[in-house]
Amino acid sequence: MQRRRKIKIVATLGPSSNDYDTIRKLFEAGADVFRINMSHGTHEEHRVRHEMIRRVERDLGRPIAILADLQGPKLRCGVFAAGAAELEEGQTFRFDLDKAPGDSHRVRLPHKEIFDALETGSTLLVNDGKIRLRVDENGEDYANCTVIVGGTISDRKGVNVPDVVLPVAALSEKDRDDLEFACELGVDWIALSFVQRAADVEEARRLVNGRAAVLSKIEKPAAVKAFDEILEVSDGIMIARGDLGVELPVQNVPPIQKRLTHACRAAAKPVIVATQMLESMIESPVPTRAEVSDVANAIYEGADAVMLSAESAAGNYPIEAVMTMVNVAVEVESDPTYRRVIEASRTVERRTVADGLVSAAREIAEATDIKAICCFTQSGTTALLTARERPRVPILALTPLEGTARRLCLSWGISCHITSDNVDRFKLAVVSAARAARASGIVGEEDQIVVTAGVPFNVPGTTNILRVAPCAERLIFATDPE
């Protein structure tokens, strides 16, 4: 099942996509990665979803990536005596640690760490930024504020503090339990919420201990400021634009998205553009023109993947949402402007032998009648470096490791093949690559491919050899008797 486009699609599972048939239809429609949202559902429900995805994988013979998205700490206000209160612009309002139910003048904020971090002039946002307050005075257990933008505040609404770094760990106790459960289950990616600093990611990596790849969600201004350090210790990035749009002026989000996407590509690390991509398709079978343009822009920017959240988890048209993304991707990637944009934004990275080799593979493939680039990889690094080049021809990653194949499902343009061949010589690698390329339908008997690998085999980080090879085995053995 060769995809017709290079960008990958992440589909969130939920009530609307909670059975084998729907999950299979989502994959067949174009989903490459399935997201399990740990904010909702029980461990047993997640276990059942995981088993259904793996059953689809076995039945269709294609590796599928599973991403477990941790909830992160949730900062919420307390309850109100009347269930809600109206806040008027210009009035004063107090947050404190008093357990008494709130009213139109005060409410409990059961997070002492927020009071410890606040300063005079800090901003507090309530209910996804619909209510905005300015801190006028604060102490270790209170904050007196002026309402800048009023509205209805009700029980347990979320509270955001956009302009300070909170002394809050990215992993709550629930997250730690969920992380361990997901790793034992065998997911391929762990998405870390509430990242503010590189140390948050490093802590998660210690707990994961190599059992999955770690993806950092960029959803706070502090993470944007510390992005270079966060990217360095992450295996991938998710640009969570919904949360960024709450804590930052909305006009700041598009340039941040572009800058972060380009930085991820330069680092050869996959990046997902997420949140509200086809929001109207929760209830409508047809998206808005603005949503289609939004998806298209992410593709033009060179993102590795675009994500569906509620559209596939709780919407009325999950299959149609995936098909819409596929159709947009096919149309954009066939546009000559797309190639010009992608190639103009290519970052020249030739600091290592592997950098130079994958760059040469791309140039050879594009300058001649080469049909595909086939790369043998243990850790996935060679395939990621090849994907960074954004070649015009398909990329086929061959690996004996099931986990590597699954993780690469998130990366731009990579088709993964788990090889069972006992490859210990480069000639056998070429034969195996030719077989896999023919089986995938990418090439025919008379075509040629570029093969990259590392010698000695099965040693990560040793990519050091490239060959242009025919796809017919009789020609491989005729031209290379060794």
C-alpha cells in the first residue's frame, strides 16, 4: 500500500473511532500514526485500542506508529457557590488558597506554585483565554487582580500563566503512571505535555529509558524561548497551536510555526503541526476553505505530519477528515510551487560522512532516472537524514527492527519495510533493497535505485556506502560478483 503523498497523517482515536473496522478504514484512508490521548479513558480502554491497531498492522502487513499523548499537569480554579460567576471589565478579583466556594469577588486557585511564580503585572488567563486578568498584588497564598477581559467563570476552569516559567514539573503523578503503562504496552512515541525547558524532556527520557521515542509538545511561550535546547534533547516535536494561541497573541503563532518547522527539518527530527486543522469537520462532511489553506500551508512549510484531534476522535466524519487531508496533500505536493519552496528551504548539512552521503544520494536520484532511494538503517538515523533532503523520489527504509520501522512512520516521505533477510554483506543488501522496492510497487524490473548502508552492518551511525543498482537480481549478480 504505497501512499500517494509524502506528508504523514496522525489520527486521534476516541469514541468515533473505537472499533477495529473504523481503525482499519482510517489507516486505509491514509492515517499513518494513531494517537492515544491519555487525558481521556482508562488504561484498559487504551490497551484495547492498542491491540486493535496492532491487529490492523498484522492484517495489512504494514508497520503503524502509535503515539501516546500524556495529559500533563492541569491548572484549574476551584468551585463557585452558584456554579459560576460573572466578571466585569475593570473590577477586582482575587485568587487564593481558601477552600470556601467562590463568588464574583474571589475563588480558590489550588496551586501554590502559581503564587510563588507570579509577579506584579503578570497575566492570568481563564477558560482558554476567554477571561484575562492582570496581577496587581500577590503573596505566597493570594493574587489580587484587575479584570481586563470579563466573562463567565465557572467551576474548575483551566488557568494559564503565559508570561512566567512555572515551577511545575511537566510530569504529574498521573503522567508517570501513564508513561510507564504506555511503554510497557509497546507504544512507539511518547508525547510530553507542558514542556517549559529541556530538563523536562530529559526527565521523561530517563523514565522512558529507550523503550519509545520522546516527542515534545510546544504549547507554552517558555518552550518557544527555549526551543533550541528542547529540540536538541527531543526525538520529535509537536507544534500544539491551540494552546500556543491561548498564551500568545494569535498573530504570533504562524511565524512561530514556520520557524519551528524549519528548525526541526534542519535537525532531521520529525515535526507535527497540530490542533484545529479541520475543526469544522467534527460536525460537517466538508471543511472550510480556511482550514484547507491551513493544512496546505503546513505541507508547503515541509512539516513531517499533520494531525487530526477531535475530528477523528469524536467527530461525525473521521474517515472523511483523513481523506480530506490526503486530497489536500496530493494536490499541494503535485504543485510545482511546492517543489520550489521545499528546495529553496533545504538546509545544507554536511558535517559528517552520513550527511554528505544522503545529500549525494538525493542529487544522483534527481539528476538521473533513479526511481527510489533505499536506505538500510538500525536506529533510523540514515532514513531521517534522507528525509531531511526532501528528495523527489520515494524513500524506502529497510530495517530488521520493528520498533525502528514503526517510529519512522511519522517522518516525511519514508515507507518502511521490515527485512527478514540475513544481510551481512552489501551485495545482499542491494538484493534485499531491490526485492523490497519491487514488492512495494515503487519500481519495475528495468528500473534503478540508489542504495545506502553502513558497513559493518547492524552498527548504528555507520552510514558510509552508496551504490546505484539495477532492480533485477540477475543484473545485480552480473555486475557485482563479490
